[in-house]
Amino acid sequence: MIFDNLNIIEPILRALKTEGYTTPTPIQEQAIPILLKQRDLLGCAQTGTGKTAAFAIPILQLLYQDRLQHKEQKTIKALILTPTRELAIQIDESFAAYGRHTGLKHLVIFGGVSQNPQTDALRRGVDILVATPGRLLDLMNQGYVRLDHIRFLVLDEADRMLDMGFVHDVKKIIAKVPSRRQTLFFSATMPNEIQQLANSILSNPEKVEVTPVSSTADTIEQQLFYVEKTDKKSLLLHILKDKTIKTALVFTRTKHGADKVVKDLTRAGITAEAIHGNKSQNARQRALTNFKNRTTRVLIATDIAARGIDIDDLTHVINYELPNIPETYVHRIGRTGRAGQDGIAFSFCEAEEIDFLKDIHKLIGKTIPVNDAHPYPMSPTFVAKKMDTTVKNGTSAPKQQRSSGHRDGKKRWGKRR
């Protein structure tokens, strides 16, 4: 199955190809046809399953087709509610990427910043609004936002909205939305209160349930490096001294961390660029192009910005910082070892990340072999003590496999299998 088989219109297909997307994830494959038929949807899916594209693509397509027929004014026709600023920005970036050839206007609003740029954009007219509940209610009460023309309502990460105390705000907002609409409801879990909310706003919905990816490809050789936080930079430079590593995609958890790694590598004479949410789309595309044509040897990325990266012959993925969501680890290292090729994934683990590592091991059902043949190892006694502690679910962490970092007497930084 490829996106071309899902009856997606040419302007969106063109944008997906620009982003490097060719094959839909399971939730995209299931949800897009349902939504294009304008059915309500109840989706049980976690972060990392590709659900943003699953709802963004059909909303863009239906609005684009409707605009071609009716030439409507710029009123808000799609509302996406999400619990956090970070997720709202990520969703808005997705609408920008997939909808770049549709001419549809989108806007993200959230609290903690001046409302003036947001209200100015609302005055100019918006088709798609991505919002956190608190700021949206505030602007509604001030008269800046009207929801009379909403055709699509999306509640994303509903269980997190419950945890964060937003459910009452959400109910107030829903009360202002037309009853005749298409509603999309996504939640990673379905506690009773969330199920009741879903039942109250959905009309004869189709249900899609997708478990997060939990296995790593056998074509990817994984190695774990225990290292002190202060030694991570030195370890990365040490690894990259191996000239057989032609390309490396390095992951950090934060935008600031990505920029810092770029500076460290540049000072050491290694060509590197970063892509993250603070970079413009043009800057991100330029960095990706430079990496693909190997003008840039190392690309440093945050998880949000790395969506859609599909690079032929990417030899190495390096987790400079372990992700705090275990499914993200699988997605990160899956950028290498594609199409049957071999790949190598290195992961740095400092003391504060050991709990993240335990969650990763639990998800993938195995332990990552440890490479201790490097100049900056963490104290083996400290590691053993940390790894032998009881994990949150009451089971003991498994003992670590060991990897000498050598095969046939040769150092194994970049040598491919």
C-alpha cells in the first residue's frame, strides 16, 4: 500500500512526496478512507503512530475540494483541539507541510505568549485552527473566534486533556460547534470518562485501533554506550573520527540540544546542520537536501522535525539523547536499515536516562548490546546498580548483553555487515 492508492488528490500527494512520505502507517491506511467518506472516527492510537497525518490529509482534501466548488470566505471550518503547546505546534506544522499546495490558511493558538499575532491572523481569515483549550476559550470570550462554520472537529490526545483538567473546557467549546459536523476523536487510552465524552460527541463512528510499533528491524545493528552526560560530546567526536561513517543522523530531545551539537561538531571541523521546529521550512528542506547529497555529513534532528525523513543509504543513527517515549526509539533507528539494507544504531545513555532505557527494553522485548570499548565508559558498578533496581511494574531489569565493539579484531564503528 502506498499513498497513491488512497484516492488522495494530486496537490497533497505532491506535498507528501516532498516530505519523503510514500507508504502510509497502519492508522493512516485505515483512517484516511473512512474520513474521506465523511464518517465520524474513534481512534485509539498513541503518539508515534502517524495519527496527525491520518486526520490532517483528509481534512485538507475535503476542504480543498469544497472550496473549489463554493469559493467560501475565510471562516474557521476545521478545529483541532490538543492539550499542549508543543503538540499544537507539531500539528500546525503538519498542516503546513501537507497543505502547502492547497492555498488553505491554518493557524495555531496557545497560551503563554502574546495574543496579538494570533488575533491579527484570525482577522485575516483562517480555514483550519489548531488550539489548546484555554487560549481558545479566552479568545472566544473576547469575540475573536466564532465556531459557527465548523465542519470538522478533532479532539487529539483526549486522555491527556482529562489528565490535565481540560475536559470541562472542551465541553464548553463543543457546545459552540454546529451539531452537523464530522468529528474525529483520538485517545491513547479509553477510561470511562473519555469513553463517555466520545459517546456524547460522535455519531455512529467507525473505530480504528492501532498499537504502537514495538519491534526493531533485524537489519539494524544496535549498540548501547553508557556515558556520563559531560562526556557525550567527546564520545560523539570520537565515533565520528571513523571516516567510514559517511552519514549520521543524530537525535536530541530538544531544539537547544540540537543547536549545541551542531556548534560542537562544527568547531571540530565536521559539517553538520540541524532541523527542528524553530527552523523555517525552507531552512529545514535545505539542510535535508545538503544531507542527502552528502554536502553535510551529520544531520542533527529533534523528533518533531524528523518526521518524514527518508534517506537512501543512511548508514548510522545516533541517539545522542534517549527519547522519553519508548516507541520513538523504534521510529528513530528505523531511519536506517531500510529496504533490506543494513544499518547501525548507536545510543548514548547517561545516568538520568536509564529509566528511559528500561522502558525501551520492555517495549522491544530485548536488551540492546552494550559497547564498552570506548574511552568514556560510565562506572560499571554504577550501571549494574542502576540496572538491577526494580522497574516501575515490579519486574527486574534484564541483564545487559555485552558487545566488545570488535569483530574479527577490527573496531566496529562504521564497518557494515
